[in-house]
Amino acid sequence: MLKRKILISVILIILGVVTRILPHPFNFAPLAGIALFSGVYLGAVYAVAIPVGSMFAGDVVLGFYELPIMISVYASYALIGLIGLLIKKHKSVEIVLGSSLLSSFLFFFFTNGAVWFFGTWYDHNLQGLTDAFILALPFFRNTVVGDLFYTSILFGSLETVRFLFRNRKLSKAIS
């Protein structure tokens, strides 16, 4: 079982890094889906280590940025992994997709709040905070679509394999 978890972890980290490095629409990335998936199927350590490890490995290639903002991005993915842990025993299509949407909102508010608070792009007042969130809305659309897409692919793929494997076992038992 541990070997399988490690193999899945390596695959997820590679997926996270490669999709960050290759050209893609802004914020259309698998990291929230990877974090949720890791929390549901792999456990607490993996729920945090895999998305944070993916981000770090990608940032080694792409370059680092302002530390407080970078920490807010990493922390948001760690929190999303913990959401995966919370839904583990209540996993259903509705719960998983709802958690994906919750993850998108969490990432949006957490990271854009950090950009406003720690950055220099916006005035540090209510208008600056409002501007930070309004100007980030086009990116938010891609976040939601990407999170739903990759979450569906990751969860759907594993559940399809499980379903096919169960049916194969059942058909062999009946034969």
C-alpha cells in the first residue's frame, strides 16, 4: 500500500509541476484537484505535502516571488488538502464538486487578500481591497473551471478504475 501511495504521489507531483510549466490559461491548474484528491485518497501528510511539493518544484523552475504571497498560495493548497480529509468519509459527486468550488473560493480570497495586504499593487484601504478582488475576477473564472475540470478527471479516473476492477472481479467470481 505504501509503494502505491508513493507512486501516486510522484505522479501527482509531476502532473502539478508539468501543468504549471507548460503554457496554459492563467489559473487553469490541477493543484486544488490534486490537493483534494490527496486528502481523500492518500491521507493527511500527502494532502499537504503533494500540493506544496508540486508548487515548490514548479517554483524552482519558474522562479520564486514575494515570500508572504508565496506562503499564502502554498497555505491555501495545504488547506484545500485538509478539506479533502474532511470529505473523505462523505465522498459523493456532489460533495466532491462542492468542495472543489469551495476550494476555488478559498484560493481566490486567501491569495488575493494576501496580494492586497502584503503587496504594493493596491492601496491599503477598503478601495484597494475592493480593486484587488475585482481585478482578479477574470482569473477566478479560470480557477473555478480548472478546479472543476481537474477534480473531475482525478476523482472520476480513480472511481472508474475501481468500478471496472470490481466488475471484473465480480464477473470472474460468477464464471
